[in-house]
Amino acid sequence: MASTIEHVSGDRRYFIRTFGCQMNEHDSEQVAGLLEADGMQPAGAPEDADVVVVNTCCIREKADQKLYAYLGGLKALKRSRPGMQIAVGGCLAQKDQDVVRSRAPHVDVVFGTHNVHRAAELLARAAQEGPIVEILTEAVRADAEAFPSALGVRRDLPHSAWVTIQVGCDNSCAFCIVPAVRGPEISRPFESLLDEVRQLSDQGVAEVTLLGQNVNSYGRDLALARRKAGERVRVRPLFADLLRAVGAVGGIQRVRYTSPHPKDLRPETIAAMAETPAVCEHLHLPLQSGSDAVLAAMHRGYTAERYLERLAEARRGIPDLAVSTDIIVGFPGETEQDFADTLAVVADAEFDSAFTFVFSPRPGTEAAAMTGDFVDPEVATERYERLRAVVERSARRRHEAREGRREEVLVEGPSKTRPELTSGRTRQNKLVHFAAPATLRPGSFVDLDVTGAGAHYLLGELVAVRATPARRERIPVVAA
Ligand code: SF4
């Protein structure tokens, strides 16, 4: 999925095109905040921009083809707009480094995943000195200001913020490029995170989503570093502590997080979710495959049985829990029996929703070299359709089970698919469409009765407005 940040203000204007995941979306918010702190204004389209930043992703399929096609389109535009600058950042830039400028010499700045915070500075320098490629191989220090911060960003929903708690990943899933491009796990210090959440709350933010590649191992590196320095500290389940502490910040009414690794989902996290009223009843727990052989080949560190046990523990501990997942179909070597095992686990797990993907090799990953075991694309596509049918059945069942219930919904704004309706999210992260007066502002909390359900949404009837947002205006951009 690609997205854009398109806004307006000042003399020089910028446009950001983002490919990829929430981490990348949040990095783009940070770049937008930096450019605005530098006096730039957002533009509605690249044609109106003096600076175009392309934030790349190498996790998604055909990422490089999409990037170079997009950059090709910008070449003629740059010729017609003297002084226009193009910057390319993100994980594909990190991985390909000099390749970006050799394939697209009209690019002015290339930056990686470890120096997103320097994007504005690099653009200013490039305007004086010419093209710059700056890719850092070292990850940021834990106390560095370079963690993507929700305070210096430009976001579209002022009541809702992403907070990065950790960058990098210490795992080595065979299909994933993240450890290579984002480096080992580095956690942001606990107190600095809490300070940020308190400031967000002061600014009217009611919902925070804690972001990390493997949130459940949050803080492990911090504790190990203290032990190395001679302190006698226990590597405690810091993520559970963090959930409780963030949930206790006044004004924060909803806490979400993504993503935990199933092998690291600890009882303490489940208890913290259950016992902290602000933490929402939604768990995104990536399964990836239901076959033990495929899970082992992926280096996931759990079996299907262990996954289902953890899921059952979470459901036992957290009433009314909604569960979503990620599943890859056609991983190299996946047999019909492996796939049947996945279907059985998915049917058993009764997910509320699932992001399903057909395997496609990401250059630089272990799985990309397993060419002899690649699954025939037609077979993989057919399996994908069968899997989707099973997921949709359980999603619909779980949505229909909510009909007649009263739900607390955080209002997001006009529905993207049915503009005559308003959309919001329940605590279980379910999208709800409902008729609302035009005066109902995004960020309001409402009660509504669920009157209908589809596989991907609920329909509701407004019952009462519980609270309107603390602030009406957009949160001012803070210089990072
Ligand atoms: S846990 Fe696995 S899939 Fe997730 S970021 Fe780390 S290596 Fe990638």
C-alpha cells in the first residue's frame, strides 16, 4: 500500500510519497514535521512541490520497480521546475545505497533508515553542495533524539499518535529484510517515552499506538546494557510495564501496539492488557504459517500448537479480545499438506481479520535464495483464494456476533467508501460506519448500537456522544 501526505502552507512546498508499513508512515510524518519546522509548506501534488520525498519500502512486492517507475515520472517534472529537489529515503534506499543515484541521477538526496531525522538538513546541504548520499550503517543510540518522535510530526488525526518504542529487530525470519535494513533492536528509554506520551496527552491526543518490529522484547537491550555496566538489574518484562505506565497517563484513553512476536508474547503482557483499562482489546499476532515445517524454515521460533496455546491464553485473559494476523502463502517448499495445516490453524484460530500475502522473494533475504523450492505461482494463487475464503468466513462470523451490542467508538471522520456516513473504530479496532450530524468532530467518543456487519466493517446507529475532543485545532509542529 502506498500513501501520500498532502497538505498546504508557506513559500517552499513539499510532497511526501510513502510506500510500506506503519513504521514508514510514521517516518514520513517525522520528515513532514522537520520540513515544516524548516518553514516549508505541504503541497497537494508533486507538480506543486519544490521538494518531493519518496519514502521507500523493500518489504512489499516489486518495491524497486515501483520506486524507479515513480522516480522516472518525476524526472520530466524536475526538468520543468528549476530548483526542485528529490529525496529518497527508507529501507530500499538503505539497502540499495548508491544504486538509487546510479539508476536515477536526478535524485538529490538519498538517506537511509538510521538518519531520517537528518532529511531536512541533507536537503538544505544538497541545495548548496549538490547531490548527497548518506546511509549510516550504525543504528541510532538509545538516548539519541533520532527515534521517530510523535511530537515533531505532521499527522492527519490530531487525537491519535504513533509512538515508536523500538527500532530494528534481533530476529532472522527468512522472508524478511527488516534486520538487514533497520539493524538490531534498540529500545527507546522508558522515561523519555512516558514524557512524550504525557506531552501528547497535553496536546489533546487520546489514542496512542506503540510501534516496534517486536514490541514484546522492548527494553531487553536497555536492561542488558545496564547489566554489562555492572548493575544488578533483572531483565524484566518491560513491555508490560510500559503498557501499564502509558495506560496510566491522564487523558490517554486508548493504547494500542503493533506488533508482538508470538514467541515473545508473555503472560505479563496479557495481564497488563487485561488490567489496564486504556489498553484496547485488540491483538495483532502474526501467524505467517500453520505448518511446523514451514515455520521452522521461516525461523519463526514457534510451532502451530504453541501459537494456538498463546492465542488461547490471550483470549482467556482478555475478555472480548479481537485478534488479527499476517499469513504468507506459498513460502518456498510449502506442500499441499503444509497449506492444509495452515487452513486448519486459521479455522481453529477464528481470526477477526488477516493480512494475507502470496510469497514473493525480497532480494537480500534467505528465502529469496531458495529458488529451487519456489511454489508454482498458479498453485500459490489458488491457495491464497482458499485461505481468504476461510479468513472471511471467520471475520464475518465474529463481526455478526457483535450485532445488537453497544460499542464505544472513536470518531475518525467521513467514511472513505460511503461519504454520506461517518467512520470510527471500536476498542477492538473494528471499522464502524454510521450516520452522524455534521457537527460531530473527529476525536469524539460516541456510543452506538451495532446494526449490521460485513467481513471488514460494522454498521451502527448513534446513541450518544460521550466526549468531544480536547482541542479542535491541529497540533502545532514542534521543531525536532
Ligand atoms: S520479527 Fe521477523 S518478520 Fe518481524 S521484523 Fe523481525 S525478522 Fe522481520
